Amino acid sequence: MQEATLTRRSFVKAATIAGAVLAGGSALTGCLQQGGSDGGGGGTQVGGRVFYNSICHGCIQACPCKVYVEDGVVVKIEGHPDAPTNLGSLCLKGLNQIHTCYSPRRVLYPLRRTGARGAATAAWERISWDEAVELAAVKIAETIEKYGTYAFFCSVGGGGAYSFMQAMTTPMALGSPTVFEPGCAQCYLPRITEAAYMYGGADQSIADCAVLEPFKGLAPLEEAKGVTQDTKVLVLWAAQPSVSQTAQSGRGMAELRARGCKTIVVDPNFSPDAVKATIHLPVRPGSDAALILSWYRVILDEKLYDEEFIKFWTNMPFLINPGTKLPWLAAEAIEGYTIPADMPEDTPVYLCVDENTGQVAPLPFGDPAKVKATVNPQVLATATVNGAESKSAAQIYRDEAEPWTLARAAEFCWVPEDRIRAAIDLYTGAEVAGIANGVASDMEETASQVPVGLMGLDMIMGYINKPGATMTQNGPLPAEGEAPRPTMFWNGFGGMFGQMYGIGYEVGATKEANEARIKAIEDGTNPEAPPFQNGPTLFAMNQLLLDRLGMKNHRGLYNWCHSHIPSVREAIETGEPFKPRVWFDMSGNKFAVLGSAGAWYNAIMNDGPEFIICQYPMITSFQIEVADLIFPLEEWLEATGASEFGQLNYGFPSPGVIHLGETVPNSVPPKRVVDAASVLLNEKLDSVTFGATGKSMTEMELQFPLGLGVMGGINSEEEVWATQIAAYGGVLGLDEGATREDYLEAAKNRADAYNVTPPDQYWTYGQHLVTANDGLPMGFATESRKCEVYNTLHIKLSRTGWPYCYPRELGPIDPRAGTWGGDYSPICNVPVQKEVPEIANGGDFVAPYDPEFPLAITSGRVYYFHHGTMRHAPFARELYPAPFVRINPATAAQYGIADGDWVEISSRRTQGSEYVKGTGLELSYSGTKEQNTKTAEPIRTIAYVAEVVAPGVLWMERFWNPECFDSSQPNKTGGWQECNVNVITNAIDCNFNEVFGSYTNRGFTVNIKKSERPANVWIEPREFEPFMPTTANEYVADIGVARDNKELLTPIVEFAATEGGA
Amino acid sequence: MPTTDCAFEERFSTSCDLLRANTLNRPILYKILKACAVERMPLFELELFIGEQPEAQSATQPPYFLIQWLVDAGSLDVYELDDEGVDVTDERKEGLSEDEIDDLIFETAYRTNEVGLAVLGEFDPTARLKTLFETVPERLSTYAELLSFLEEPRAYVEVDALLRGRDILMLGRDEGDRPLQPSVFLDKLAAAGGIVWSEGWIITDEGKELLEAIRTEEE
């Protein structure tokens, strides 16, 4: 970075962001800053300033923007006017990226802990990169030599510096099955996975950019090309895009509503999207599944579904064998049945009741126009097959929905009956509509039930692969008659582990094809297999799947190759079945984002992991409390991203335009550490045990790193620049051999430096109707080739671990874990909610009411922050200094609480261990695994009293307070205990979701009372001065050093409120 | 930051937390307290002693920092001595400049105080091993066999080969659970102070004492 001469204050004056953010603060309704239009033809150089096209990384969406650099310092960010959804806007999270990048809390050099663990004693020394890599590698190699490969583990997630692929593959490269991420089962994994199980297509998440169709045709540039906006009715279920992704899908929602799209918002919170909704259903936290079943009841009874789609493109008419809970196959049920000659082996024929004859009949897959000539499948049906009364999948769904009349749903879910009815009518009455399902549902017991139910609704309505629907696919259509029927390969993100190591079953392909693939890998006869894909590697990777923590019961986690978080914590606490010992955490503040944070803190600080390696751009609660070594990572403005960033059909570059200290891309440390550890370990292959085999690596014919090592791991920034130049060099007129410097010179002030995919190659529909190379319609990537509203994969997964564990198997799940007679439920059902307020007519669907904790709480995001990021951004903290708990005036009055009061919130996690062990899993159903539920003290927050939640409901944002370990604090703390809702969430003894093991971040119970501001928490704007950005390329304040040893810590790492950074 | 002005209970709690939270350093922190419990140890002797201990191989910090952690936690007292080994007290420093004080102090020495002695009791390997053996009595014979096996240094692969496939690895596990890894037994014995890594797993003196006691009882 060029040497800067600005003082901290003059820096801020120079940065136009200051005015923009303050303006945002005075007009919070939009929380957007509008950028000026350059007409796409290149910008005007202002003084010494230049700008570069880039993509904001303030949240998980990707808003195209322009980054202005002056004298080597980023001074301004604004939305790119040509961006198709944010349309020139940028939200507070994006604008505040300058404060993040230049924060005095940045880690700019490798740091080694010199003080004892704990925020009060934290001290660091700067070391060289070589020293840091060697230290990490030595500690990893030492523990693996002492305890075997399972002693090493990784984690990721929590906001910023995402390293998903690296985190998933780093432990596997070193022979360990353990990796976790606080999101995952609690964020997006359930929705993306159920979409894969049910139809093999895009899921219903707006936040994760799966739902794109509603935002099509909003941009003037696209309208001019004739692209139309087709979504007329949109259901936002447990999603608040205007807050979570303000500039992109939030702006998109505003544009959508302005164009007349009607919206139904299902959310306990009166969010900005709920305020503008046509119909708002303020569902009681955690009761969504019952509400969904009430929709099914009405739609099935009144035949509001799309008749042709439900009959011929879903498995709802299939008769289900009550013994196996799987659809009857014609060949197994009908003696002498011969599969039609034109039906390929990879496409089974099932049974249904023929509505025309009333008899059981085979239902072959095919073009509905042809199939209906022979059979007319009945949707709601019951018939006797081989002596067993067998219901159609739709009938099973209808039976499950029986209790959920509109009246009872209203009573159970706290939503007026007429409003539920109006919502159903609006949704079903549209020519095409779609549901967008947000993160809230992932954070409850119903993490699998809700997405299964909501995707099933769009499926039975036929809202699939159509203009205006949310479940659509993008990209060129396959040519007619050329492509094979769709299949799905499993394990890892998008099946990457299947592709890497060969493990897993390719769903949709025949058993013979799968067996042949595996055999060729084992024999080494597969000519296309890479050198590392061989029998020993396949066996080793398969073993890791079997031994992964928590897979006994929660196998949906396989889809991202992640462990069950409470099971990892339990293993750390108990040392069984093996103890994770050396930890490489790759992003975020784990104490802010892990449920039951106090339990994690206790686990670490009581004979916990022996060495903790972190990589992150910031010092957060986690690093200050427990990190032993920190690798410095680039923030967005420094980081050159991958080539695929974009918004809709627009691809924008992501060049690193500045560089601070010795920071690196997040893919560098894992690669360097794994390579270095591998060198050490490969010298001892005879004495290093591969976990769970009792064999040495030599006996296993393996060496480190296993497989291809760290996926996405790189040694230097040049490698990512090469992909950036390959993707965007063309539009800038650069040759293939161009350098970073060439790019930055050519891209200067070029507003047109982006790529656009032609609309007709991107917005495509009817994929399932295209003719495959077997002459049949393509259909979907499921075994049945249809949308599996009745999720058959759940049944198989819960019994053997199929398709992930193939070619080996796990035994069945613990029958207490499954809500469908001991299996995972194939349809939406209402599992027992463990912590609930007093519910009238709750029946067996809720656990007994606990009057000590009478209020339901849920949580969500606010405009200013994403996940655990940016609490150190001073202007964001000025606007939102501490978390507010939203409380209805009636409830507030009941508890003597006024608007603006500090209040204390308690839950079972803060209130002692006398907890009745009930229906929970793992930690609660085994009498031998008693768990003290008191893991921390109650949290404190500020009351926001308004009609924004129902009486008896609270809502708050998770939080952490970096000021708590500022040098000015006389008693430093880690800042995660004071105001953090995750202290009270339940990841201990809740009813973990059966498929994914999701714990309960939302929809549990608490108590509230008046309290006082916590000692270390800042509120007043001037208090945040120490967080003001600095251009000094060094640390400028202290967080404590070992007493009297300052001269030994060179240079001293300090974090004080020193004026003038440079 | 704890100081020696704090009450006994607070310093005891802080010191115990220090040992519990800093897993890799715990064995050597314990040994420092134990070494300084007998008599004052000058810094250079103490650093030399630490360097000779196998537990120091795994420590994450240089000896001086570890000593200082214990001082900060309030379980190790520090003494400043002149070149004749006499204490440089606050009274002797009175009226002297900083440079004169520096000239006066020849070395520092350390002594485990009453808090440190209580910490030694809390983390006493013999007591911890007994507790470990009593917690799951069914595992006692395996612990004893393993301690005996580790009377000479062993690699983990040898320990794994010894225990792999045994029923004890499924003790207390529910049906369908994965078995315990053999490393569990090493982990628990090492945490209690019964074994240590020194170019291989090897029994400690305290481990030997307990093993002898078990053998005697069996006879």
C-alpha cells in the first residue's frame, strides 16, 4: 500500500462515505445510497481519484459497485448504476466496508499469542509468515502423531472471509472427518439440500441468490431488451430481504412491489417487507409447519393444485408401501409385470390408482400427453397392494394435515383465520406465484419440515420452471434429444467430494452404473480418474463419512460434509468418541454466532482444544479469548475474487485495489499449512495412524495430503489474478498474459468493465420438458425423475446413509431421532416444539409449558450488520450501538418495561440445570449424558417497545461488543457475553432437527426484566472513536501484554485510542 | 489482570482457570509450581529446569512467559535479589533511581505461594488418576494395561493396535454409535498426568506409582 499521510480525522473528512452514511442514518427507511449514473460508458476522473468496478462483499449477496481510490486509499464506494437489481444503490453494510478495511482492529501480520488464554490476559507478538506456517504445521503434526488423524479439525463461518471449500477439504486432506460451520445446518443447508433431494434444482432462498426470477426485468437496460418482469405473487416465508440484503434483493423487492407484485409475508416480526405486504401472517415463532399443513389441507381438499403437474410431474399419486414407506414399484408389486421396452432402466415405474378405472395401475414416466392415454393417476387415493392398505403420497399428506384446520392453525400459530385463508387464495389464485423461504426456518426444530413443505407447495401448484416462479433454473437449455436424464451426485457442496474421491451414489443412475464406477476406481482402471482417486483414498474418505461426529442421526449434514456442532462440542467436553484437539478456524467470531455460546466457551477453557489457529481480518471475541495463532486475511477491498461473482446475468469483476500489511487471500493459509504439515507427517508415515482403522498411513498406502489436498487452496495472489484477468481481461482489451498492474491500469474508470450473458441464454424455462437422449422428457434429478413432494430420499437416508455413504452403509438412525415412525419424515409434519409459551389446544405438538420462561423469542438481522461482522464499524455502531429487543406494548406494560430501558433476558441456558430431560436428542435423551444447562449469565439489551411483534413474542438481533476488550476498559472481557442472543439460544438439549441436527436459534422461551447497561458496552457516539478507521499500516493501541515484558513483544500489538494513525 | 492483592479464592480460581484453559502448557505450569514449592528457584535455574522437562516440548510459550503467567495469576511469588542473594525489598528501593534499582537487582527468584500449593493439590496427578479410575470402573483394567504397555515409549499406532476392536471401546455407547477411538484412553491418562509424550507415549512417575498400587491390589 502506498504510504498515506492522512490523520485519522482527515481521512474521514476525505471519505465521502461519511456523509453518505450519516445521511442514511437520518433517513433509515431506505437504508440505501443511490449512486450516480455514468451511463455505462466510462467514468470521469475526479482530481486524483480513480474508480474500479467491483462487487460488494458486505453480505453474502454481491452488489456491483464502484470503488474510488485516491492516493492509494479507498475513499468512496457507491452502487454501480448498471447493476440489474441494486440499480446503483448500496446499503450501509456496503458503505461501511471502508470502516472494516481500515479498522484499527485489523490483523495485518501473523500474530502469536503470548498471554494466557482469556480476553483479560490477551497479548500477541508479530511473527513472520514462515514462522507462523511452521508453528501451525508443527502443532498439527504433533497432535496427529500423538493421537491419530482425527485429532485435527476445522471450522468456518460467522461472516466475512468465507473459506467454505478450504474448510471442508483441509481436515479431509489431513485425514480428519471433523469440520463445522455455525451456519450450515442453521443457515441454508436444509433448504439447498431439500431442493436437491426433491427435484435436483435451485432452492427457494433469496438471500443465497437461488431465487433470481422475481428480479428479472427490473433494470431499464434489460427492459430495453424486452426482458419482462413476470412474478405477480411472491410469498416471503421467514425472509426479510429488505433488511438482510438491503441493496440487492431488498431494492429488488421495492421495485417488484412498485410494479404491482402482491406479496404475502410470513414473519413474527413486522419487518419492512411485512409493512409493505399485501398480507402479513405474524406466525408464532416455531409454529410454521402447522401453518404450512393448513395450506396443504385447503389446497388438497379444494383441488386448488395444478392437476396435470401434480399427477404427472410429482410423486403425489404414487402408492406408498406402508412397510417400507417407499413407493411401490410396479415390478415388485405386480406379479409378471414387464417394464415397457421403451422405459430405460434408470427410470422406475411406480403404482398409482387409475382414476378412470378405480384400479391399481402402473404409472410410467413420460410425456403427460402420452401417459394419460393409458392411466389417469388419482391424487388422493387408497388401495390394497399385495394385501397391504396403501395410500397415495398425497393421501398421506392429507392425513397429516387433518388436525390443521384453519381454525386450529389460527389458534396454534397466533394468526387470524381469515388472513390465512386470504393468503392461500392469493397464492393459489395466481397464474404463477412462488415462495421464497428464508433462513429463519433453518434455525428451528422444523429445519427440514419447513423447506420440504414449502417446496412441495410450489410443486403441487406447478410453480416450477416457469416465468415468474421462484424455483427456476438459469443457463442455456440442453439441445433436444442429446442430454442424458438428469442425475445428482452427492457429498460435499454440489457433490464435489463425490467427484473428487468417487464416494457416494449418483442418484438417477442405475445401481449397475454406480457399482461399475466404484469398481473402476478401486481397481485403478478408470482412465478418467485423477491419480489421487484410487482404492485406498476412496476407502479412507468413506471411513471419514462413517466416523463423522453426529452422523448417526443427522445425515443431511453430509451434503456439505459437515459435522453436527453440538456433537463436536460434546466430543471436546468428554473426549469421546475422540477428542478434537488442534483447531483451524477459518472465519468469523465463533462466540457470536455459535448457539449456546457459553457452553462453547466453557468447553474450550476447560481442558479444551490444545492449539487454536485462526485466520481472519479482525480481532474478534473468539481471537481475543482463545486464538493461539492468527493469520492475517485480506478484506474485500484488498481481495481479488473469483471470476463468477455477479448479479443475475451480469458478471462483475472483483479486483483487489489496495493492499495492507501482510494480508493474504483466505485460500493461502490452509494450503501452506497443509503442505507444511504434510511434509512433517510424511516423514513418519509408519507411525502415523489413519483414524478409525488402526493402520498406519503406510499400511493404508496413503500419504499426506490426501486426495487433491485443500480445494481452492493457493500459494499466492497471482493465481486468483489469473482467473480475474481471464474473465474480464477481454472486455478491457487485455491479453492472456496480462498482469495485475496491467489490469488495474486498464480497468481504471471503466464503468463498462463487466460481462453480460444474453437474456435468452440465461432466463430459460421448462428444463424438465426438453427431450432427453432416451426419448423421454428430461424430468428431474431424482430416482423417480419427478418432483418428490413425498421425499423418498429421507427414508433411505435415515436407514443406511444412502446415497452419501455408498458403497458402504451406516446403520439406521436412533428411532427416537426420527419423527416418522423412527425415520426422517418424508413430508412436512409438526414435531414437538420443546420450549413454547402457553398455547391453547397445543396437544402433543408442544412440550409442557414452563411458566419460568413465558415468552417466545426469535431473532433476525438488522440493516447495519451481516452475521457477526462490522460491530467495530463506528458509524454503524453510532446508528445501532447495542441490540434492541422488540417487545409489544402490552407485554412491556406487563413487565414494567418502558421504551429504551435496559432489560435482562434469561433462558434455561442462563438459569440453572434443573431441567426436565424430555424429548430432545443426543444430549437429552440419554440418562448417561446429563448436561448442566446453565452455561452463562443472562444477557442485556435495550427495549424497543412498539406494535412490531405480537404480545408474548420478543425479537432481537445477535450481537457482540468489540469495545469490551478495548485498552480503555479496566476489566476487559471478550465482548460476547454482554448482549449476545446466542448466549441464550439452545444448542444443548433442544430437539435437534432430525435430518440436519439444526439447533434452536429461534423459537425458544425466555423471561425478561428491567436491568442496567453492562459495564463495558459503549452507547454514545463519541465512545466509538477508538474504532475510527486508520490508514496506518500498523496497530495503534494495546490490548494488553504480558506484564513487564513489553520489550519481548516486538513490535507491540496495540489497540488504543490513539489520534492520528499515519 | 489478577494481582497478588486479590483474595486467596480469586487467585486460586484464576490460577486453576489458567491451567485448565491452556491445555498444552498445563503439565509444565504444574511442574513449575511443583519445582518452586520446595525452595526459591532463581530464574536461570528455573528456565533450565523447564527446558529439561519433556512436557516443555509441547508448550506453546517460552519458559519466561509461562513463569510470568503464574506470577500474574497469583500462585507464584517473585523475589528480587541482590548479588549476595539478599531480597531487594521496597524499603531498600526507597530513594533510589530506576537505574540504581536496576543495578541493585542481580537476579529474580520464584517461590510457590499458598495459592500455588492449593493449585498443586487441585491438579495432583495421583488424585486425578484415582478419580479417573473411579469414574468408569469398567475401564480400570484397560488403563492399567495401557500404563504397563507404556513403560517403554510407544507410538500411537502401537497403542491403537493394542486396543482396536476391543469391547471396551463400545462400553456405554448406544446401539449404532461409532466405537471410541483408542486415543480416548491416551487422552484421559495424559490429561490426568499419568503419561507424557517424549518421542513416544511413556508413563510418568505418578503413573508408575498408581500402576504399582493397582498391581499390588491385584496380587
